[in-house]
Amino acid sequence: MPNFKAKKIKTFDLPFEKNGVKLLWKAANENIILVFVQVEEQKFFLQIKKEQDEFIIKADKHSKPSQMSYLQKALEVFKENFCEELTSESFKHKALLQKTACIVNDFDELIEKLKNKRIYIEIGFGSGRHLLYQARENPEILMLGVEIYTPCLTQVAKLAKNYDNILLIQSDARLLMSVLNSNCAEKIFLHFPVPWDKKPHRRIISQAFCKECARVLTKNGVFELRTDSLEYFDFALKNFLEFQSPRFSLKKNENLEISSKYEDRWKRQNKNIYDLSVWNLDNLENDNQKTDEPNLKVLTFTPYNLTCLQKELKNQTFKEEDFFLHFQNFYRLDDGTLLVKISLGSFNKPEKLYLLLGKDLNFVFKKPFKTKENLKAMKRLQQIFENFS
């Protein structure tokens, strides 16, 4: 990640603008200064942290821009105008994903592009062989591929440049599933996931994931697992058997029209391949309780309230069975406004957010996605803040 170190930071007043970089305001605590930056449409924080006898200036990792060139430009402006006695700098970085027509950079953009489309989803598409095959064979279907690893995403984006029915997004699939609209996908493919036979708690398949599949799939939609792990196959089957009246198709060593590189490897090793297709996934009982979005705009704060809030909530964590809320850091703006960094939501897919608390409450970059866990955590946040409002 680009950064540099300096012995001295000059006193600086904001806002400040130069070369298309806007430094708009700053917030600080005893260890860190955050500078709110805007470069074109990108908004993010620069972080200034004192380490022994020098300062390190870099991006705040939870708000860094999607285009690294914007970060480097902001660092250059800050370095040239407010820093003295540089001790080191590192502006080398791995190239970020190039923005292409098939890569979607955020969930809001994705949801918009999925409207009124027939959709297949492939989770963990790897080399992309199966994804590209499905796109070729089903030109009327929009193939949505979700992948966590950047090299796979970059490689498949190049291969998909001549397709107009492929969208790719880099995300944890569990988070993606939780933000997709209900009844939107006709098929969900999960081919050769990491089996985690020795650490089953790390598997993508869980009771919560199966419920999301049931919600996202259309009435006759199908979930398809293909794996070389009999233990994983049995684990998935057991989870889907929790539904009221699921229908299954079970196959062993079925040759498909297209073979992934992992499947080729397992076949060379004479390993068995197991297929599990599931449909008719009616929702489990007591799983349809709706959590309304809390109205945080009604909250107001006085300076005294904010002081008490900061003192009592610093490093506090609130845990429930299926969600948590953690107050990670507090910062003060020059006008007394409180900047709060929180983590919330599901234990396996938490979100990091920044809130500005002045006379009212505002999100700095984005609101949390409207997952059940996030909405419950936000409701808890509202209840806590009402004690200081």
C-alpha cells in the first residue's frame, strides 16, 4: 500500500485544494489523524499516525479508493504541502482491477444491473471455464460470477470481454447473497469449493447460507454443488434436509460438458466427483420475521451527550446470537463533531462504517447493506444512542 514517513507535519488548515485533490476536513484522537479527501468522485481518508519519532501517512484501509492512483495523488499533495524531513516513501503497489464493462465495483451498481434479468450465479468461479460455458450456452441468461481472489477475477474479466451476458464482482459470497433481491436467480452453482474437512466452520455452506439460497432462488430455482469431498457432500445434504420438503438429485462421477481445472486434477488422481442438486426450498419456519430499518435521523446530540457517549462506549462490544456491534474508535473534528468508527453485522461478514455525530447523525461514506444481521445491529445502535440523545 502506498505510504511515506516524515519527521515533521506542518500545522495545516482545511479545506485545502490542489491539483484536483480536495482535503476537506480532519478528525483526530490521541494516536491518529484522519484527513477526509475527495479526488474526482472518490472519497476516502488519509491516515496520519505517530510512530516513535516520525509520522507514517497512508490510506485508511477501510475507506481506501478503488483507484490506487487517486490515493497516490492525494499522498503526493499532502507530502509536498504539509510534510518536512521525509525518511522513506513507498509508492509501489500491485495494480488494482482495471474497470471493465463486466466488473461491478459495488453492490448498488450490481443490483441496478440485475433488474429485470434472468440470472444464474456462480460462486467461486476460479479459472472461469464453467462460467464462460454457461454464458455461451445460455445467451438469454445473465451470468453473475462472484470471486474473492483478485487474480481469478482479473483473468476471467479478460476472457469475458467479448460477452455481453457476464457480470463479475469481487466479494465474499455470503455477503453478496445477503444483499441480493429475493427470487432473483434461477440457478446457483457452487463447484469445487474448498472443503475445509478439518475446519468445517469455515465452509461457505451453513444453515444461514442455505436459507439465503432459498430466498434468492426463484420458485423452481436450483442450487447445484459439485465436489470431490464426500464429507462436504454429506454436510451440504444434511443442511438442505432441514427444509420442509426439498427435492434432490444425487449423482456420482457424472461427466459434464465442461470440466474445471480442479476436476481435471481430481480425475487424474482417480478421485470420485459428487453432484448435489436441490430445489423446492421452501423457507424454514419462523424465518420470515422482518426487521425494519431504524430511523437514525431522529437522533440529536448535545456536546455533553457526545462526551458521555465517547467515554462510555469506547471499545465496547455488544453481542447477540446472530449479530454484533463494536465501537472501535472515536475522533474529534475541529468543531467538536464526533467521528465514530464501528463494526457491525454478522460475525462472518461484518461491515466497517464511519458515523458523524453532531447535532444529528450521518454516515460518512455509505450506509450498511440491508442484511438481517445489519438491520438488527443498527436497531441496537439506535437503542444505545437514544440513551445519549
